[in-house]
Amino acid sequence: GRSLAPQNNDMGGKKKSKSAAAATTIPRTIPTDFSPTPKSLSLSVEEEAMILTYRDRLSGARDDRHAPTPPPSADSDDGGWTTVPTLEDDSPADSPADSPASASIETVEDPNSGGAAEVTTVTGTAECAPKEAVDGTPKEGIAIAAAAVGLTTKKKKKKGVASKQKPKPKPKVKSKKKSEGGADAGPKQHRGRGVSIGEEFTSPIPLIGAAALGAFVALLLPTLISRVPGGSPSLPAAGAPPRNVTSFLSDFICRTDGGSCHPSLALSPERRTHVASAEIGSDEILLELPHSRLITDLDAMRDPFVRAELWGAVHGASATGVDSGAYLAAHLARRIAEHDGAWIAVRSGAVLQRGPPHGDGPAAPPGEEMGPFLSVLPTYDELAPIHPTLWPPEQVARFLQGSVAASLASSYRAMMFSEHSAFCALSSSFRTNISQEAYLAARVNVLSRSFGVGPAHKSIRPRIPKEEMADYKSIGVDLDAGVRALSPILDMWDHHANAPTHWNYERTKKAFVVKVKKGERIPKGHDVMVSYGLYSDSHLLVKFGFVNGDGSGWTEASVASYHSPDKHTLYPQYVLNDFDDQYARRFAMAQYLRHDIGYSSCLSPTDGDDWSLKELKLRVLLATADVRERWVMRLPPRNPDDRPSKSSAVPINNDVLPKFSAQVKFDGRNLIATCRIITLMPDDYGGKARKMMEDSLRKGTAHSLELTRDGEAQEARALACLANLAKVALDRYRPSIVRSDMVLLQEVGDRWAEGTSPEGDGAPPVFFQSPAWKSAHVRLGEMQTLETLQNIGETGVEVMLGRIKARGGKVQNLEVRKSLCPWKNTLSLVEGK
């Protein structure tokens, strides 16, 4: 398999050129205030309130994240040390012991440049949502910063109109799978774990008395935990599955021409997956999924309806073409409607064919061969409680406040609404037949159930004609960047990063082939699981609706507390609106310069060269504002060797909640490069600091300006900046703190390990895989990432100061103030005074 996503991020999708099509005006008859009806989640309102109250009580009692511990030296009593294990540097300056295993910073050889690189490394309605209501993501940081001084932004307040309620959901459905690519891909839903808080998180200053805390949790948990009839707790409860699920699992692929299933795959229709009825050994083939049983974005692009009605759709705000995944979602929604007999013929008048007539796209007649697959796909009502992209914004804020996951959910939501609006603007037939909820359900299914076939020129046979490929590229769809395919059965198998299986699309067989990895096995009674790829927990939750909860996934966190760096997060699928209030944007970016690190007093417009340098720094920061890797850090798994549990319906049992070790590898060249700009002083780089920034602005390369390390003093300032950014970012998660979320998850995990429930019969608590449980694990991983960054910054400052002192150097230009400089100085900077 080949991931459709770039290797340096989690996003699925394919590269595409800008569309040549002009922006399309949305018909005025389309309502401007439509939004889906918020769906109730797995927990009751009372249970959710109890969870949040519990979290508030813990975080309000004492925030151990900011509790100072004895400073390592009398020369740097800066406080704020965290409970995350620190990296120590006990060796003298210039000692060869400065290796990743024992030191915080090192210089490494850069194989790409051929020389030494200075990097810091440490161990059913016709209503369509208009673009006004959905384009762009909230710029919370900008709005908050502006409000603090009475500024206003151009962001409009939106109304919400409840949509019609859907019929009761079908039997429970697992949250969806591996979206668009991944070297090993797979299914979806997942698990948590029971565990005790490890010693590495024991703070020298207690958060709360252990006895009082334990008593509080013991009283609270019976209210939080309730039993479900069985299956995955995050899914709608149901009785026996309909016959079509059973027949689908047993016949649709296993008994089709070109398909095959391992004889030891036993059905588990209640959980919509397969279980090994006997041990399945190394290198054995589990599944052969033929191309005839796939629905690809090439099928969508060849669909006569897409070509006649939707070809060349563009996002209203950016005028860029929609992604091929959007066409696939529209194609899927149409086929579902026709299969259900709900499609209404609409006379479109003298509508010309928008796209050139290539290929023999499927007409999806009644009784089509993919009908069994279409009939078991989850509906909007089944997906809405599971996927944050479908949660109402207030629900996202409630569970994921301040997190990268919240920002991702907002970005995906904006993209999907904008796509639906773009299609509505072009086609009256689409407006009549594909409601907003129907499109959102199809789009989430595409995001979470698609697997990468590979580049079209390598994987698709017979080859796609060059003229046809050129037509696709003309509207921004590049299938040579990768073809995605909805993949029956494969999309129902759950995910774990260390699953014992491997999947790949084999061109010679024209089929996905899933095998047990060499040296691995699937024990009897275990679920069949696959891997979706190297996704972070934040992306797993937003795209697939689950997290494993065992620390086997990557983590990521953002230090961008005053602006959103997410304009290009979903590129090339979607480009978020550029924030149109440039004054507020300048104000937001100026916040990162308010500490005036390195200066003994706050700068003002009367400070000549120092002030003009600060103005240059603001201009460079504005250029880097939308470069996500300059503000967002990904760290490798906390438990990289963890294994999946026997079943995704139960938590993965570990003895300790996931946490980073003291030897975490940290390549922070991008974040440190941002901090080197923020803390730059006129004498840095031999007095050439100003010229370096001016040159980058003149050449248009400021967005990629990466200043190299320039001695211990400059690096100490940059590391102090990193610690400050991480500390401020942690405050975004309040009332959540690491300690409160760990205690909550720990106590629930202990109940699982003990096999107890409020009824005393060992029934699984609904809290497992609920929105609150999944969100707590994601918050925990992000906050632990920020604590690690803060700790690395603070420890690194001590290392740099120690090296300066060891060689008899003078510590100067290293002032780091805890309080911010006055607002009036920042306003002068923003206004260019």
C-alpha cells in the first residue's frame, strides 16, 4: 500500500494544481443559516457534566504542572518545572557525552546538505450550507487576543437552524477506518487501558491528598460508568445484527470472483468484523479484495452524473478546485440514494456536459453489484456521535478545548461544508437529492474507509489515457499522486499501529492482499486488525472516530496560542480561508514578541535599531504563520512496542498510562528555528541578523527561514522561548491538566482490570470509547507533548548556561521575564510606529 499523504504529515489526499475554474456564486435561494442538528453523544448530559465537574475539581484543587521544584542551580531559579522526566547533562562542557541518550542538545550531520546542520536534538432536504456559514476555521487565539484590548475582527456570528431528525439508526456500527493511505492500513475503533499512575509522574508537590482523591473518584465513578448490552461502547447499542451484515461479511468478498478469505476467519457480525477461529500463522493470506469490489475516485471522476453536473466545482472562498475525495463522496451519496430508491429525477433544463466524456463510469442502476456494501455503510445518525468532524462546535469545545484535534475537526468540518455548498451551487439535481447530512455521512465514510491503491500510472490497468489524466489535472485532481478506494471488509477491520498484518494493492492481481507479517501470528479468538499508518492520536480521533489509548500512536501539539497555523493543514484537499483582518493578524503574531527575551527592559519605539529589528521579526513571523511545522510538534509513540488487545471491544491492558520516557528523541529544528527568530538580537550572527531577515523578506523566502545555531547564549534564549510557548499552550486546555485526565482514565481503567461495574457483574462501562474517554486520551497525549517541550526548553537553558560558565564566559543578554511587556508597546508594533 502507498499512503496518499505526504510523509511529513497525517493528512490523506492527493496533490493537485490550482483549479482554473472561476468561483461559482451560490444561488440566493439556498438558506444561509443551515447547520445539522447536534446529535446526542454516548453519555447522558448528566454523565458528561459529572466528568467535566470532576475534571474541574481536580484542576482547581492544585495545578501541579506549574508547581516549582528545586531549581538545578542557584543561578537560574525560574520555577515552573514539570513532572515530566527531565533530561540531564552532568558532563562537563565540550564532553563527548553530549549524545542523544545523555544530553539535551547536539549538532548532527545533515545528509541532505552534505555538512553539519545545527539542530537541537534531545534524547433528504435540498438545503445547502453556504460558504458564509462554514468557510475557514475559528481563529480563537486572534479573537481572544483582540478582545483583550477592545479590538474587533471581521468574523461573522452564525446562526444555526435545526435540521430534520433522521430515523432511528441501524444496528451499531464501528467508527470508521483507515483513510486514504498508509503503508499498512486498516480499520477503525479502539481501546483504552487500565493502569496506575507511574512514578515518573509523581510530583514533589502533591496535587491532592491520595486518600481524599481516591474517595472522591470512588464516589463519582458509579455515576460515570453504566453498562451497555455489548459490543463497542462508543457505538449505538443494538440487538442481533441484520441478516445483510452477516451475509456481507461471509459472502460479499469471500465468495466473489477474484476474492478470497482465510478459512479461519470467523464472523463477528455484532461487532462487524472477523475473529480468528484458529491460529493464523506467519505470511498467510487473510484476504484478497478484487478491484471489482472497490469504489475508487477514478470511478467517481468517470461517473456521468459527476461529469454532467458537478465537474469543476470550486470552494467558494478560495476558488480552488475540490479534492477527488469530494467527488468520490458525491458519487457514493448518489449511488446510495439510487440504491435506496430515493433518487428523484430533476429536469435541469439546457445543462451542458461540464466534463469531457471519458471512460465508462458506473450508472449505478437499481440492484447494482455494490448494493450489499452500500446497505451496511453507517448513516449520519450512526456516525455523528462518533466522529468529532460531525460534532457540533460546542461539543468539540467541551471535550477538546485548546487541542490540535479540535482545530483539525474544525478544518475538516469547514472543508466538507464548503464542498457540499460547491456542488449545490452547480446542480439542482444534487441539491434536491443529496441533503447536507447525506453528503457529510458519505464524506466521512470516504475519509475513514478509503485505502490507497497507489499512483494511477503504476496501479491502474489498463492505463488511464493521457488526455483523460490531463482533464482531471485541469480541475485540480491528480490521480498520479494516488488513487483512493472504498474497500469492503478491509475497512471493517480495526486499527493498531503494531497490528500483525500487512496490506498492499498488488497490480498483477488487481486486488488488495492482506497477509500476516513474517514472524507474526494471529492467536485463536483474536480480532483481525490492520494498521492505517503513522497517524497521531489527534488525527485518529478526528478522521476515524477512535483512539487506541495505549500510547502506540504518535502525539502532536501546537505552540501557536495566538493564531491558527492550519491554513494548509488539509492541503491539497482544502485550503482554509486566509484571515481577512490583517490588523488582527498582525496583532496576534506580535504576541509572540511580548516577552522581549534577552533585553533587560521592554522595548519601545524609541529604542532605535532594537525596535526596527523587532519590526523585522514581526514581518518574518507573519510569513511563517501558516507554515504548520513551524508551530506544531509531532513526537513518536510513548509506547512504541505496545501490542493490540484480543478485541477492540475491550481496553488494552497496561500497567501504566502512556507517558514519555526520559530518552525521548526530539528533533526540534522547526520549532527552534521559530524561537531563534523571536529571540534574535542585533549582535547575533556576527552582526548580520538584520541583513539575514531583510534578504529573506526581499527574496520571498521568509516563510522557510531557518536560522542556524549561533552559540550558547543565543540557543539559551531560543530554548527559553520554547519553554514559554509550551507553558502558554498548556493553559489552552484548562480546566484539563495532565494530572486530572490521568486520574480519571486510571480509575476507569482499574475498574476494567477488576472486572467491576456499578452492578457488580463486570459489564463493560459505557465510558470506554465514549467521546469523553477518547477526548481525554487525546488531550493527555497533547498535554504530555507540551510538557515535554517545556521541560526540554527549561533543561536546555540550564545546559547552555552551564557550558558558558564552565569555560569562564560571561552570562549576558539572557534576561527572560515572566511577565509580558505592556500592551501599548505591542500596539505600537502592530501599528508600525
